[in-house]
Amino acid sequence: MKSFELRRRTDSTVYRFHWADRSDGVAGYRREDSDFWIVRSPALGWIAIDDATGEVTGRPWDVPPDQQSDQPPEGDWVSKKGDKSYVYELRYLQQ
């Protein structure tokens, strides 16, 4: 799949992501409205990461890295930024 959305459960805010290549040559999914990426880490699986700090800001809730495929897993994702945390649902978009 080339596109998916993360829908925040508390207020239905939707963020859409599309497959792309980053400037460092690493492929991943870029958020459509900002330079925010979800990439695959060899150790952690699919994660959202703050490139400036290296901090992991989101990940799948219940799919361990060794059970993840070459695409981010559908279902619940959790995010953390500072003192805030949210639950999202990842859903692939029809192409």
C-alpha cells in the first residue's frame, strides 16, 4: 500500500501519509501536511520518529517488531510527545 491514514480516537482528527523517499535516501511514509515521517527501524519495527532528537514519538500498540511486515501494521498506534499521548487507528487507503 502506498497511503494510509492515522485517525485519532479522541476527536477523529485524521493525518494522511504517503510513500516517499527522504532526503537521506531512506524510504518511508511522509505525512501529507508536514515533514513528519514513519519509517522502519531494524530494531524497533515501524515507528514515528523526531529526526531532530531521535526520539520515538509513535509506534504500533500490539504488533511486535518481529511480527511486522514491510508495511506499517493496521490497527492501534500510540503516540507520545512531551506529556501528551494519543491512540490512533492506522487504516490503509484504497488506491
